[in-house]
Amino acid sequence: MRFSEQLEAHAHDRLTGIIAAGQVAPGGAGGADAKALLQVALVNEISVSELAASWVASTPEVDAKLAFARQAGDEAGHFQLVADRLRAHGFDVDGFVPPTANPLFRYLATLDDTVERVAAGLFALESIAYGVNESFIAYCRARGDDETVRLYETIIQPEEREHQQIGRALLDKYATTPEAQARAIAAVDRVLELAAATRAAAAGRLGVACFPGC
């Protein structure tokens, strides 16, 4: 079994818990309005774009460097898509100021090892994003927001999946020793722990747990 498959199995239960916590009940479409939830997406997209961009110059392996560059560009594109949807809802995107980094992104910013960065940023973070975005799509569909559904299904989700696949390939290439694999597992565990706490706190503020990821 490849290491990426082992890591996926290791993370399965905690990842499933995070995704399940944000699933919309059948027929349920109450809670926060689209503007509030899309603002969460706006913050997430710029946060991931900035994080990945900050890793590009200090990552020595060219293929990993380019993976982070691609992630940064794709997430910036997602930011623009979400911003356009928010403008349609009357939100002043030009006046948007990203908040200070939450505990999850403060942790991610401390990583300086390529295996840890790939495991945390391309594998774990994007796995969370893909899963919670699926729940958000269901939420938007239940509310009749077909345009947001279209953007996520046709552009954002396929790119999030590609980021995960790139991360898995890089882990199989570079996490080849017990020490490197232990670092990857520890990074994934920490991301899942912090993401669960961060999303729970945000759900309390928003009054709904079904909001998008990066």
C-alpha cells in the first residue's frame, strides 16, 4: 500500500467527523444567508493562496514548488469567483480586509519541511475543503442558489481534487522514510485537530455549520 493510501486511512475517521458536522439536514436550508457563508469562503481562499505562495520560494524541490505555485494561483482564482458572487449579493468586495490568521493558519505558517507542507497544505487542508464544499453545495442547492452550485461543481471542486491528487503523488515520492512519514502524519493530525476546533467556533458564530472550505 502506498503511503498516501495509508495516510488517507489514518485520517479517515477524523476527516469524516469534520465533514459530517457540516452536513445540511435533508430538506433543511435555514441558517445564515449566502452572503455570510460566502464571506467565509472569501477568507479561506485568500488565506490558502497566501499560505501556498509563501512556501514557493523556500521549497527546494521543483515539483513541490510548482505545486504550491499552482495551488496559490488556483485559490486566487477561487477568491475572484467567490468575490463576484458576493458582489451579486451587494457585498463591498473592494472594502474587504482579511482578518488575522486563525490558529489553523498560524500553525500552517510555521511549517518549513516539504513533506509536512505537502501533507498539511495539499493533502489535509484540501481534503477538508473538498468534503465540506460538497456539503455547502447541497446547502446552496436547497436554497435555490444555482449559480454558486455551478461555480463549485464545475470549477472549484475539480481544482481542489487536483490539489489533493498532486499532494498524494508528492507524498509518495518524498515521504519514503519512517521519519518523513511520521512528520507527515503528525502534520495531518494537527491540521485536522485545529480545523475541527476552528470550524466549530465559526459554526457557533454563524448559527450554521454548513459553510465552505478553501
